[in-house]
Amino acid sequence: MNRYLFVLRPTTPTLTKRLDVTDLFFHSDTLSSALLSIASSLGENVDNLVKDGWFKVSSFLPVVHKGSGWCVCYPLPDAFKEALAQKVGYKPAKNYIYADDEFLKCVVQGREELRGQVFLRGKKLTLLDIAKGDEKVQAVINVRMGLAVDRVTGGPIEDMLFEVGDIIPDPSLRLCIIAEVEPSKVDQFERYLRILGMSGIGSSKSRGRGQFEVLAWQKFDPPDLGSGAHLLLSLWHPTEDEFSRGFMRQSLYSLIQRGGFVTKSPYMTLRRNRVTMVREGSIIKGVQPVGHWLVALAGGGPVNIPYNVYRDGRALSIPISPRPCEVRRED
């Protein structure tokens, strides 16, 4: 399969229940499930799609346009933040969440002068140009009150008001996904992605949240960030064979719990089985991570759902140096 970069423009706000601006960047398993749903609505057999595996996706990532074209901003590993804390301070380093290849090279190579662009997490999503010192707000959260609804009865839950927010993107913000696709099916994948953009992704998509437009796509060549390890751009659930090779003892990773409800009626009261996955921005040493599809909820049985509900645990990654060089404090 070849790798492609798809550039997206958010056209509506994205719902966030955690009031966290990073909810704008949907995880790869959410995107894969949404694409399977689109394919199913077009008459495709989901079990066959999972078996064939002709596409694989990253999580949503920010992308910026520079003079030479589109430049992806990658998840900044926690190990890199520890090295950066000596130079920029603990709090700023902790809030750096995505960085372009120029910035990552500076950290990997231990340069005195940091360059490139980073996205900062806070009450707002901010794009910072390190060399120029320019900051631009890329998204803000508009907070409002929400009412919890019982998924069984469809009615409100008494005394269960909570704060909820809409992440409102700046018109200049661009997102992207990196996808591995069979070359003969790129047009079909683009069609799925465009339909998904019109229908929306994430919570409250039925109310127009999470919509986007596909602006362009092109071949993707990973940047030269060294070798010896792999930077995860998606969630990953290792296979038994990968676990047996002991990758966890030598890798620099963080974990995330994934669960949630089934999103298709009339089964929206059913919960998917919870699973622990390795998250984006982890550095996996050794061979390239692969992963596999998981059955989040098996069809039939006591749940009486007529189909399997899947969760995508396949990894999409790029090569990178396994550890950043120490960033020395300036005098």
C-alpha cells in the first residue's frame, strides 16, 4: 500500500465534553469506525473490509502550509518534552503537543537554537513559530450547559446538568490524516472521506458537529528524523507476537483507555468493550509496529446485535531517532 496525505478544512465546531481543545484531533480508531460505517451505508460488507484491510489511517493531525507545500505537525513524544523542559521551562514543554519536522530535528539533534512550529495546548489551541516568536490562535472552546440523557428511556436524567463545549476552529486551521491505501482504491477512499466530511464525525454529528471538507491529497513521504524507532501517528493494539517480543521494556510509550457506546440505532444503549491501547506520540523501538483489528462487541449472543463492532488497533508510524539528544540550557 502507498501512503497519502489528505488535507482537511474543519467547517463546523467539534463537541468536547472534557473541555479539552485536543478533542479536535479524533483518534484513528474513531476515524476507522466512521469510515466503516460510511462503507456499510454504501452497501459494502464491513467484515470483508476488515479482512481485506485495504486502508489504514492515522489520527487527525494539524498541518500547515509552507513555501514548499504542506507540512504535517506530528505528536510530540513525552520524552522530547522532558529534554525540552531544560530549555523552555516545564510548563511550556508540557503543553507542546504537536511539532513540525524542523522542530523535531532540532530536538533529536540537540541543537542550541530551536526552530520550526509547534501547537500549544491550553484554553485555546495556539500555533507558535519558534524563530519568529509569532503566535496565532487556531481554535477556542465555547462553554455551555448540557443535560445528560438516559440512553434507555431517551429522557433527561434528573439533576445531571454538566458543562459541555464546542471547539470553534479558526478559518485558517487545517487538519490532515495520513492514510495507507491500495493505489487502485485511492479514489474510493477519498469518496468515503468526503461523505464522512459532510455527515460529520464524533459526538453530536447529527446536529452538524465535526464536519470537514477535503481540500487536497497527495503522496506522503515521511520526514528524515533518524532511525532506530518508530513514532506512532495512530493508536495501536499490539498483536500477541508483538507482545512476546517485549517491545514494552525498551519503548517510550503512553497508554489510553478506549470504550464508548455503539453509534448506530437501535443499539445505542450497548457499550463497546473497553480496551487499553498505545497512544499517538509513543516511540516504539525495534521493528515497525503492526497491530490488528479488535472485535469491540461481538454480534449475536446476549447482546443480540446482528453484526460485529470493530475497533482499529493497527499502527501507522514514521521512523525516528529513539531518543532526543539533550537540549542544553543557554547561558
